[in-house]
Amino acid sequence: MLLSIDTSAGTSVAVVDRERGVIVEHSEADTRRHAEVIGELIARCLADAEVSVTALSGVAVGMGPGPFTGLRVGIAAGQAFALGADKPAVRVVSHDALAFGHYARGGHGPLLVVTDARRKEVYWSAYSGADDAGLPVRSAAPGLVSPEGLAAAVPGFADHVRLDATEVSAGDLGMLAETMFFHGRPFAGREPLYLRSPDVTLSSGPKRVS
């Protein structure tokens, strides 16, 4: 059983089990309230699922792509919860969770998952379908491009169903993590997939006064 968290769009938290599926899921669509609602959603999910922290096997965390501040809230919350509960944290690409949900609900064939990266750009991931385990198969490396440039950037663009990542289900993300673990597939790395680098930079030190 996993606690699953994603803040790559709004804020979504779920408790999932490989055999029972999504036990409970709560979400907040507002993309500016991640820090305010994450704790409450975690508590509600555990209470509604009637699951103790000790009954969990681990925590699944969405690694983006997502905006810098919002994505960090979910990753930090998941890692802190896992550390406090002495449970492992596994990392999953949020676009993969959307693709997994699409195919699990009967979708098939080429799929294009797109996140609005602002500043007249979109972040895209392309998939050719699902494998025998039901896991999405990426057909091209993800990229950042203008909306007008999508057709040229994505091989076979016209054949793809487009799915805009305005919401990411922690339930789908958790079930993807369960399926990946069961079939021995590697999880995502530690580096978050930010839509772009933060505008602020670290100071190089005090300025010299002349």
C-alpha cells in the first residue's frame, strides 16, 4: 500500500494498493495553494482510507514536469513523510502517470501529453502505447517547444491523441508505481523535471564596495 503525492499541476494525494486499486484520493485544483493544502490532504486520505502510517509500504512522489515552486512542495512533503515514517520513497514522472491512466482506461495508440510551461512554451512527452504490463512506452525524448512547434518536434504528430496535463491524478501515479515495482521497472531519478529553471539565482558573494 502506498501514499501517493503529486503537485505538478494542482495538488493530489491518494492511498493505493496493487490489488485493491485506488482506495481514496483527494485533490485541490488551485495551482497556487500547494503548501496550504498538502498536509490536510495527506491527513484526510489516511483517515478516509482507515490506514495507519505503519501499514504503508512506501510513498510515491511525482517528479514533474511541473513549475519550480509547486513541484518542490510535493517532493519535499513526500520525502519528509517517508523519512518520518521510516518508509522508502519512489519517484515517478508525472507525465507517465497521465499516460498510464489513459491506457488503463482503454486508450490505445500514440499519445502526446502536454504541460503549459508559460512564456509561450509547452513541455511535451510522447508515447507509442502500453506494453504487456500496461506501462506506457515513451516514443520520443520529452522537450520544451512553442505550441506552434509541436507538430515539427513530435515524430508522427498527427497520429497522436493529445492529453493536456491540467490535472495529474495521484491515484494513477500510485498505481503506476505499484505496477512498475511489481514488474521490476526502474523508477525516475532524484532530479525533478522543472518546466524551467527558477528566475532567482544564488548570490556569488558580497559585492565589492569601491
